[in-house]
Amino acid sequence: MNIEETNRLLTVLQQIDKRIIDDPTVIVWQEVLHDLPLDDCVRAATVHYRESTEYLMPAHIVAGARAIQRERMRAERDHERELARIADEAIERGPLRDRSPEVQALIAEIRDRLPASDPDVMTFGHGYWRRVREDRERSERAERAEPNPHYDPTALGRLAKMVPEP
């Protein structure tokens, strides 16, 4: 997530819990959330506000976004396993003799057994190519990124000194 996306996320959060947002706040949150996609962060915040009355902190967003990513990867693995299982079953049936009725029946059976989904998701290797696309987008975003004129590398150290120890 870049600095603009972090600002958008905090603006959304501000509408819910009336938090005060200023440049140092955006910078500190961006330091913590820089490697997470905005959509996952917004979904994590939504889940948090739905299920908890705790004040939302960056750690809640990180934990929620990581859980969303794990669930997405698990669903992709399950989907790929289901496709492989269906293909294995079709191979085990052996060669087809009378092609048109058997082929039509096999296609109908496979179509009925597959979960409803986006056709792009049904293609082989979708999970791999999605990760490649996300990596490419992340690197392109990093290449286009400009240095933040408000960034102060000593800000976190000064902030740590200002926060009283429990």
C-alpha cells in the first residue's frame, strides 16, 4: 500500500470511529501497512468493526489482512485440488468409445460438479498467475512511487519516546 492508499484507508476509518488523522499518523500507519493491499486492509477493518468493540490499531489490520490472504490461498488450493480430482476421475474412466454422447455426458457432469465461479478463476494455474500479476503490480507501484516529502526517518524513534511505557 502506498501513502495515498494509507490515507484513504485512514479516511474510511475516520468516518467510523472519528479518529484524528494528520500527516504523522498517515506516515506511521504506512510504515506498518506498506506491504499489504488496500482492499485486504479495508476488508480487515470491516471485519474488525463488525466483530469487535476494541479501538482499531494497525496490528488488527495486519492480522486481519494476513488472515484474508491465507483464506484466499486456501480457497485457491482447494479449487485447484478439486479440478485435479475431477480430471483424475475422467482419466480413470479410460478411453471413450462412442464419443459424442459420452463426451457430452462427461462435460455436463463436470460442469455440474464444479462450483459456480468466474471463468477466469476456472483456468489452470490461476492462483499462480494472480500472484505473478500482484507481484508485477506491486513492483510497478514501487517504481512509480515518489519519495514522500513529509517522511522523517526519525519519526518512529521520536514517537516511541513520547509513548509512556505501561
